[in-house]
Amino acid sequence: MKYFHQIAIASIVYLIIFLLNYIYELFQITKTSEVTTLLGLNIKTTITPEELETIFSVTWRMGITYISFVAIWLCGYCIITRLATNQQPT
């Protein structure tokens, strides 16, 4: 049950990082372009005098970074838990 709780926390932290990355990249766009963010969000923007069209899609990089982030989080949790239980006073 502890691992499910840690996966939920890791997912929320990943989502916050993903949203911050998305907002940062979105405000960096100044012309018609296609940008793939560090975490795998693809932003395709078309700017014309009449309209601003933005299309969002995800790439395989998003899934890979999410799974990697959660795996690293769980490994860190296991290491910290083991160190904490080994250093308890007797």
C-alpha cells in the first residue's frame, strides 16, 4: 500500500513539473513553429494575421519520462526507507 501512495505522489509531482514545462514552452513561442518540450509534449503553432492555431500532442518521450520518473522515485523511496530502518537506535 505504501508503494501505491508513493506512485500517486510521484505522479502528482510529475504532473506539476509537466505543467510548468508546458507553460514555459508555450510562452516562448513567437512565430509559426513546432516545438517538442523536454518532457514530450509536442506543440505545433500556426500564426496568421487572422488567427492563432495551437495543436498539442504527446510523443513517446512523455511515456518514457513518466515511467522513468516514477521508477527513480520508487528507488529513492526504497533506499531512504532501508537507510532509515537500518539506523534505528537499539
